Amino acid sequence: MRRKTWLPALMLVPILLLTACTGGGTPTGDTGTEGEASAPTTEESVTDSGTENPVATEAPTDPATEAPTETPTETPAETDPPEEVKEPIMKYSEMSDLEKLTTPFWLMDVMDNESTTFIVREDGTITAKLLFKPTRILSVKSNDLKTTYQEGVDYAWDGESNTLTWLDGSAIPYFTQNDIHGKDADGNYIPDFGSATPWDELGRSRFNDALYCVSAFLYEKQIAVTYEYAYGSWDGPVTEYQGDRLPKTMEKLANGESINVVFYGDSIFTGCDSSAMYNREPMQESFPTLVKQVLESKYPNLHVKRYNPSVGGMNSVWGVENISLVTDKEPDLVFIGFGMNDGGTSGRAVARNIQRIMTGIREKYPDCEFVVVVPMVPNDDAGFLSTHTQFPEAYAALAGEGVAYVDMFSFHEKLLEQKDFISMSGNNINHPNDWLIRVYTMNLLSALLPY
């Protein structure tokens, strides 16, 4: 994969469009203010090395040494028992709105409002990519879910692929290649984020060869498709249930006790770029709120006190230096989400910082448990993808007693094999949009709930 130079820049959102995502915000008890991608503190790179555990295999048996077995009559050949038929865990028609938003799609056969975008491809066609091949398309809607587009009028589907085709006269907006790569209609680069006037009249800026935008120019081109697909279509990584690693948390959930849950990380953890943060339809909250809502719905007597002292633009070094933001909340469970702004620092160094965060919290609250989250893949065209590739392995080494592990990097990497980056990002650089926020939620919940 092509790698570009990592940009140690502070990611700020234009004041005109966004006041909740400015760097250096002040943390609050339940929500965080945020910005984006400040320069990380770089430590000397250390390379992990290790060997894989050999897989034990049975030694072959020499037929000549086996004792003969008499069979007076011919017996029918043994057959393997039929494979268990697996089915979706719920019927889509019977799900609540919250369940549709948060139930892991790999356990379902209906995709609810998957985000995609129509893009002018290199061959001149205008198409949108879905994660799976539909067996039936139920709806295609605008980003705010208020407008329904019509098959045969706005788009076509051949019934055999995961691709939708834009039709002449369609009301669906689309991206050109110039749009995606930070250029105007004439192919000239729009303002660079580091320039004196970084924003144009459409609220667009640029990092390297990538559009940087949180305005309607981006999100109005992200449409929502609900469709049926074959159960078991997902062949990527999944987050396994890790309740055995979090026994104290599981006990509190089962007993319906009050539990203090803290989300501690960067701008992704504060909620950038959920539609609710911008006060626009469909007003979807980010995963810290969705996780709280689902846990309380699954355990009716449970009361989740959710705190979010996350601050946008911060890295794992800042996380170590500000542990008191967490310990002040008397935490029982802490989700740790640093790493996006740690590009250029080795995975082992970032993991050590996360270990220091956990150690510092446990000095005051020894029973506290943790979920360590590897961030999504940043946009390579923007120059943000760097040592992030080392994070999954480095973070995984932290998992164990009292520590669960969620790898959103590898999950997102698999999604990118089928889908366009801009269809899943709220800024086309390093934030999830509403749909990828839901995928975050699905994975975090999978670590806590035995689906």
C-alpha cells in the first residue's frame, strides 16, 4: 500500500460550520469538545518480534500396525452429522429502532441504512458500492433519511452485484474524482488546510490529495441503503465476547447495579462526526451514548453513569498526563480510545502509554476494568496513515485479565476492500460518519454482550 508522509497538523473544523469540534476544548462530565489530529510526541520506534504458536497435529497412523477388526456384515459408511443451520439472531421486522442501529450486522441478514456514495469512476460510470450483494433492496434514502430515491428513476441495480448505478436525471448527488481529491471543477487544488485561508465558500479544505470537509458538500452525498443479504456474508474479523476478561463488569451488569463508565480518548471518542453533534438530521448519537442506551435496554435495572472527558486532537501522551480526568469519575469500566493522533510513534510506544493510563487508574481504583480500542484506518490519500498499521498487534498484547480489546483498524480495513473511504467518514480524513459510528458500537457491544 502506498504510504504518504504523516501530517503533524492540528485538525480544526471551520468556526462557520462547527463549534463543537475545535482542538483544545475543555472536557465536561458527559460530553467532550473536540478538534482533530495534533502532532504526536514521537518516541524511538521499536519493532515487535515474536513467533507463532505451533499448531498441534495428530501423528499419522500406520495401517500395518493397527489391529484388524472383524466385521461379520458390511456396515454402512459413517456420515458426518448435518451442519447446524445458523440464522440471524433477530427478525428485522421485530427489532426496535435502537436494535436496528446497534445489532452486529454479521449476525443479521438485513443491513439497516448502510452509508454509501455515488462516485464518478475512472471509466466514466457513476456507481455506489455496498458491503454485500443484496438479495433485495428495501430502500435507498437521503442522508437525513427524509427522501426516498426510486429504482429505475434515480438508480439501477442489476440484481447480481453489490453495485448501484446512477441514472441520468437522478436526484441523487454524487462525487467527482476532483471532489474526492480536493480539487475544484477545473481540476485545480482547493485551499490547503495549512494555508492562510484554508476554507473555500463550500466549507472545503484539503490535506495532500484528499478533500477535508464536514459541510453539506460531503454529508449530503452520503446516502443510506437498507437491503437484505445472505446471512453469513461477512468474512472479516469480528469482536468476540470477552466477558471472562471483565468479570467485575459482568457482575454489575447482571446484578443491575449502578456502574460508572468512562470514555477516554480523542475526537472520535467525543463523537465527531455524528449528525447529533452538528444538530442535523437524522440526529444520531455517537457510540458512547449508544453503548449506554443498549446496556440499559438489555439490563433493565442497570443504571449506567456515562462520563466522557475525551478531548479532540489529543494523543496517548496527553492521555497519560491527564489521568485525573478519569479517576475523578470513580470509574468501574473505562473505554480507552487513543491512537489516531499518535501517527509517527511506534505501536509499542503507544501501547506502553495506554498501559500507563490503565496502571495510573488502577492505583486509585484497583477493581477498574478496561476496553482498549484500536482506531479506524485514517485516509492514506490525506497522509495520515502511518504507524497506525502497528497498533492492532501492539494493543492486542494489552488484553488479559481486566482488559478487553476491540480492533476497529482491522475491521475498517476489511470494509475498505468493498467500500469507498469517503462513504464511511464524516470528514474524509479520520472520523467515522453515522454508519461507521454504528459499526464502532456493534464491536464495542460485542465485547460486552453474549449475542
